[in-house]
Amino acid sequence: MKHNRQVPLSFRELPTDEMNERALEFRELMTRRRTVRDFSDRPVPRALIEQCVMTAATAPSGANQQPWTFVCIADPATKHEIRLAAEEEERTFYAGRASTEWLEALAPIGTDANKPFLETAPWLIAIFAQRYGVGPGGKRTKHYYVPESVGIATGLLIASLHNAGLATLTHTPSPMGFLNAICGRPESEKALILLVAGYPAEDAQVPDIARKRADEVIVWRE
Ligand SMILES: Cc1cc2nc3c(=O)[nH]c(=O)nc-3n(C[C@H](O)[C@H](O)[C@H](O)COP(=O)(O)O)c2cc1C
């Protein structure tokens, strides 16, 4: 059993007015986030991406196992390889693997099998979930609540990239097994999301879709 050492919590209490102001400001900031599918090729410094990824890595995780790996790709040859592999999967998806119901759900978004942004955008962040840990000598350790933990980290990453002034696309070419080979990740890891990050193209447009109202998403029990 590992011992349990405790340290004082660093917590800064805020005046109520400031709490309300910050909550409102953050909501307004996040309301402006949209998934972008037309990217500019303007470069984005690696240091900025690193700050955002390390914010994602502050996420809570089951038993603090931090079961995530972020492969940050700017190399044009790797992006080209990912585009080719993703488009191949997406062609079979749109041409039959997807159910009619799924395609109908996607219709308002207007997506198809062409993914030029995988090469145009300056950064692709392939987010891998470590399904189990591999210790010295190849000994496996069980990981707990992996999809939940990586999902929360991904949410923080999207929020922090948006906060830094970048646009993102949460992309999930299905299936994503090809990312292990291209990114050199072991069998213990499963690609969950390919996050595209950069500046939007000047003429970028987004689907005219709405978010649910508070009474549709919150159930109060007071
Ligand atoms: C898990 C997940 C997978 C997604 N996969 C794709 C995708 O493969 N391609 C795509 O164009 N958008 C994808 N999206 C983006 C959604 O279509 C988008 O978030 C949704 O339409 C709401 O739009 P908004 O993000 O602009 O609010 C995905 C989003 C999530 C959360």
C-alpha cells in the first residue's frame, strides 16, 4: 500500500460579485466557441500548444492515473499521411458503413469524406487513451475510468485552445486505429479524438445550429 501524504489546499476565495462576473464572462467566452472546418495555414507556435495541452493535463482522472497521451503534429508529411488514412475511412463510412439514421443526424452539419483541414491546419493533436498502464518489464496495471478521464481532459484542451484565441475541430474519423501506426503509439493506447487546431480561414462558415436552453439541459432538485 502506498502511503498517503497530505498538503494544504491552495484555495483562493472570491467575493460573490467577482464569482458571478467570472462565471458570466467564462460562459460568454465559451458560448462563442464553434467547431471550425475551414482552417487557415497560418502557423501557431508550439509553445502555445504546449500551454494548452498542459492545461488539459491538469484534468482530474480516475485514481490520478492521468491515462492520456497527446501527440502534437505539425510535420506536413505526417499530416498528409493522416489525411489520406482518415479520408479512406470516411469514404467507406459515408458510402455505407454509417446507418441512414447516423447520416441523417450529420446532415445539418454538412460534413463529407473530404478532410483538407487535416493538412491545412497547423496542428493536429491526436488524443490517446491509455487503456492500461505498462510498467517496467511490461507489467500491466489496470486503469480506471479511462474514457471519462480523457473526455474531461479533452474538454479542458478545447476550452483552453479557444481561450487562447484558436479554433478547433473535434474530429473522430471512424475507426481511428490507423493513428496508432502513424503516431507510433503502442497497442495499450486507443485514439479517441483527433483535435484540429489553428486559425479559422478568413471566409470560414459554420452550421446554423442551436444549443439547448437551460430548461432542456438542467433538472433542479432544490
Ligand atoms: C466526440 C465528438 C466527435 C465529433 N466528431 C466530428 C467529426 O468527426 N467531424 C466533424 O466535422 N465534427 C465532429 N464533431 C463536432 C460536432 O459536429 C460539433 O461539436 C457539433 O455539431 C456542435 O457544434 P459546435 O461545436 O460548433 O457547437 C464531433 C464532436 C464531438 C464532441
